[in-house]
Amino acid sequence: MFFIIGTKFFTWGGAKTPDMIRCSECGTVAQFSEKTGMRFLTLFFIVPTIPLSGKKKMIECPNCKARFQTD
Ligand SMILES: [Zn+2]
């Protein structure tokens, strides 16, 4: 039996930022989605097993989905 191991970046959360932010990718001014993400080692591409990084805070543009790290 083979184990297929990879890495995947998971994000969760989706609260809106209190402030309007201008996206440097597409120029949209909107409330971005605040997300927390972590890179995991995965089995079979989907099962997160071991976290490889600390939590990263980021915001996501609602228009073009570009992500910007906030810390
Ligand atoms: Zn954008």
C-alpha cells in the first residue's frame, strides 16, 4: 500500500475586515475577508496530518481572491 504525501495550504475563517481596503492586484476597494491559514502535510492530498507552519493571518480580496499576508 502506498501513502501519497503532499502539502496543502488550508485556510479558514471569513470575517470581514472592519475597514475598506484597496486591493493592489485589481484595484477594488472593499471589505476583505480575514482568513487564517496553515500549511499541512497531507495524506492522499486531502487529509491534513502535520502542521508545517505556524498560523498565518491573511486577508483576501473579494473580487480577485488575491491574498495578502497581514503580519
Ligand atoms: Zn483584488
